[in-house]
Amino acid sequence: MSRRRRIVGSILVCFLGIALAVPATAEDEAVVYTVTLDDVVHGVTARYVINAIESANEADAALFILKLNTPGGSMDAMEDMIHAITSSKAPVVVFVNGSKAASAGFFLTIAADVAVMAPGTRIGAAHPVIMPTVQETDSPMDHKIENDAAAYARSLATNRGRDAEAAEEAVRESRSFTEREALSLGLIDYICNSEGEILEVLDGKEIQRFDGKTETLSLARVRIESLDMTGRERFLTVLANPALAAALLLLGLLGLYIEFTHPGLIAPGVAGGIFIILFVLSTQALPVNWIGVALIILGLVLFILEIKVTSYGLLSLGGIGSLVLGAVLLFKDAEGIPGLDAARGVILGVAMTAAILMTILTGLIVRSLGRPSVSGASGLVNEVGTALTDLEPDGRIFVHGEYWNARSERPVRKGARVRVRKVEALCLDVEEMS
């Protein structure tokens, strides 16, 4: 009996040793989710990050790392992302690892549970930008928006235990900070080179969450999972180019105009409809000013009215002005579209080209409407055809793509070229061409 117990004990010891020697399986490991935002902050990229944070929360992730490199973007999209960051169950690290986190990217960085920058990066330049076509410089609205942004920066910095004064300077004075300046001023927590270094630095560290509670991070045994954009999200980010979006709208309306004035061409109408749909998709990412869209559509209507109403070119001039003004006002938030100033020249160029083409087409149509009718049977006069039979005096001819009964005062041999003199009922009076 004692021998049996010794054997059983030995087996148990062996199994225990094997269990201790086998490394933990993937199920025992905590997960760290990472996403990369290397683009402008707008509706599509914001939804991508927010969905990723929600996935991290559902998976009880130990950490969520947002790798950030952005020139800025929409304030509305930024605030949606910050709400997701500050309410996340999983601690959020913003890692500025591209070249910069400017404007909206600055707010995202100071809103994180842990703010990290890579060597050679910078943050700041967070002053809100107002389009001069919408508000005058130094207007009361300018100051209201600046004060609101500065208060938001102070609130985020204070709740995260960061330097509120430096955060406000980034807004009011558009100050930018290198990674070492940001660390010395208390705007960020660490300088790291990689995700792996971040995990090593944070393992065992106690952090304070946005609600004031503390949490100790355990990151010794984790697996990193990267959440990439879906194909639809990637496609929408391509459409988030203001010059491309404006071109889609203007070319779409031009295609519909050509189809309206030349019914039956099919291709311009189909292409125009597709372009309009793509423009509507782009509005998910761009802050479109619908007044600008309305002005562009009004320009199209004025060109169409020029065909119906005698205005001696006044409606066409109004159409040109409406198209150009609508293009200028097409986007309402310059802060939401970094690089809009550079794109505006392209937008105006496309608008002028569309206006010139519509003017030329309208002029041709109006001129053609002023000519005598050349449709139907009357349009056959002076047309040249071919005799299909001998005309002695009656026979058959082929003219204008159709077969007709014909009559000639003089005999005409089969295959001869004939000219239509007049149309009598359903018979053509023709003569042989010499």
C-alpha cells in the first residue's frame, strides 16, 4: 500500500513539475490593443478609434495604445474621441510616435491616462482656426471659440494632473513643445521609443484614472493585437480630401447637366450620379457647408433656366458667380481640414472649369434653338442619299439612315447619288447629283 502511495505521489510530483514548466497559454495572457492614427482627425478616423476603444473594453484589455501622428482636425470629432478616452474602462495610452500631434492631436495627448512621446516628435499649436470667409479676424466669435478651447485644455490637463498653464499656452499662443520640453513641463509622462518600451515602463505602475480612481497596471505577460481600419473606413479616408470632394460634386453636377441638355447620352448621367453619391459619402468626414452646396446647385439651375428664358446671358453670369461662390464656401471649418488653404486653389480651378464648360454648352444650345427646325421630314431637305432601285420615276432610296419612297422628274439609275429637293407626304422628290 505504501508503495502504491509512493508511485501515485511520484506521478503527482511529475505532473506538477510539468505544469510549472509549461508557459502560460494565450488564454492566461492579458491583451493590449493598439491602433494607428496617421491622418487628419475627422468623422471617419474618430469613429475608427472609438470603435477600437469599445472593442478593447469588451475584451477587458489591460491597455489600449493609440499611436498618434496628426496635423489636427475637427473639434467635434476630437471631442467625441476624448469622451471615449476619458470614459474607457481600459487605460488609454496616447503615443506620439510619428512626427507630431498638433492642434486636435494635442488635446488627445493630454486627455490620455498616460501620455508618451517618441524622441524627435512635437505637440502643441492648438489654437483654433476660423475661416476668414465666415468670421472677421478678431471678431467676438473668434474670442469665444479661443476661450472655450483654452478652458477645455485647462480642464483636461487639471484632471490628468498635467500643467494647465502650459496647456493653455498651446491654445492661446499656438506654442509647440518638443518631447523633452513637454516632459519637463509635465504635459506628458514618459519618452519611449516603442510599444515594448512603454509596456516595460508601465508594468507595475499605479496610474490615476479620469474619475480619480487609481489602478495598478500588470503588463509583464501580455499579447499585443493591432486593430486595423476596415476597407470601408480606408475608402472614406480617401474621400476626405477637400479638393477631391469638391471635384466630385462639381463634376457630378456637370454630368447631370450634360444629360439633361442632351438626353439619351446615358454615360454623363450615370457618371454624374456616381460622383454625387461619392460626394455625399465624403460629407461623413468633411465639415461641409450646405449653404455652399446650395449655391452650387443654384448655379446649375440658372444655367438650365438660361436655355428656357431669354436673359441675354444674365442667367449664365449668375450661374458662374453662384458656382464660384459656392466653391469658396463649400467647407465651413478650416480647423477641421488642415491644408484647406492649399486645396482652395484647386477647388476654385475646378469650379471655374465647370462654369466655363456649362457656359459653352448653354451658348451652343441657345444658338441651336434659334435656328429653323431640322428635325423630322423637313430635316431631309438637301440631304444626300443613294438610289436603291431605278427611279422611273418612282423607286426607293436610302437617306439620313432611313429607307424612303422617292420620285424623280428624270430617270435615275440604281446606285446613283441623289439630293432631296422637297418632301411630299411620305415620298421624297429627288434629283440625281451630277
